[in-house]
Amino acid sequence: MSKPTEIELKTALVASATMKEHNKDPFFIAKSLLNHNYRLKYYEELLTVADRYMNHGQAEHERMKLLRCIEKIKETEIKIEKGKIDNFGLE
């Protein structure tokens, strides 16, 4: 399956937000898409930082960036699990 284009993703996110807004998400598709899209940016950042760390001599500065990135993901996952993030960046 190919990655959605920017337009396709924006269209899907708008539709998902509308579904959530009107409480019409019987199979949790909108909730899942919004949640995954929200979290994906953190993992993409982690990939970028990890790649930079591995390919630039594993410098201490890059290592610290990598550790901060991992901590940010862990904190976000905990907030999502506890229900402290529900709008996934939509408001």
C-alpha cells in the first residue's frame, strides 16, 4: 500500500475530525487515524535524530538529542494512555 499524498492525508484528517466532532465513529477509524497521525510526527523526528546520531560519529550532543526525543515520545504515550490528550492537535 502506498503512502497517502499530502492532499489525501489532509482530506482524511478533515473527514476524521468531522466524524469525531459529530460523534459518528462507530468503528473508531477516525479516532485511530487522528491518534496515529498525532503520534507519527514524534516517531519521524526520532528516526531523523537517530539517523543523525548513527551517521555523524555518535557525538555526545547528538546522543543527548536522541535521548530527549525518546523521553518526549514516552511522555506523550503516557499522556495519551491516561486520556490527557484527546483532541490530537485538532483544537
